[in-house]
Amino acid sequence: MRNFLTIEVESYTGGIFMSLLAVFFIGFIFIAMKNLDSDVAVINSEQVQVKTISATERVLIQNWIRENEIKIPEEVGYRYLVGKYPSRPWLK
């Protein structure tokens, strides 16, 4: 004998359960994607590029300073010149 009331209740309960499970996994995927974006932002911000000046460029800077009689403060070095003259006229 079949009881049609229990079959209907079981199918509705199963449908609700499957819907909640699908919503959970969809929400989980969205949270994971949001966390991935924030992780990528952190990784990009942690990549620090150290700019070094080669020995050849140091000689060119020294010659350019002597030729053009540029005064630079003693406490600052070549980074001051690179910041002040971004076009790097000593390479021309």
C-alpha cells in the first residue's frame, strides 16, 4: 500500500533540501571569489620593486653633475636626482 501523503511530503522536503544545498554552494563560490580578489590585491601590494642604479649610470650621473654644476644636498643621494629629473638627462 502506498500512502500518497508521505510521498508528497518527502518530495517537498527533498526539494527544499536540494534548494538550500544549492544556495549554500552558490554562496560559498561567491565568498571564495571575493576572497580570491582580496588575496590578489594583497599579493600585488606586497611585490616591492627595488630600483638599483648601475655603476655605469652612477658614473654618468657624476659626470652630468660636474658638467652642469648641479648642487644636491649631502644627506640625499642618487634617488633625489632620479625623483627630481625623471627624464634622466644624464643618459643622453
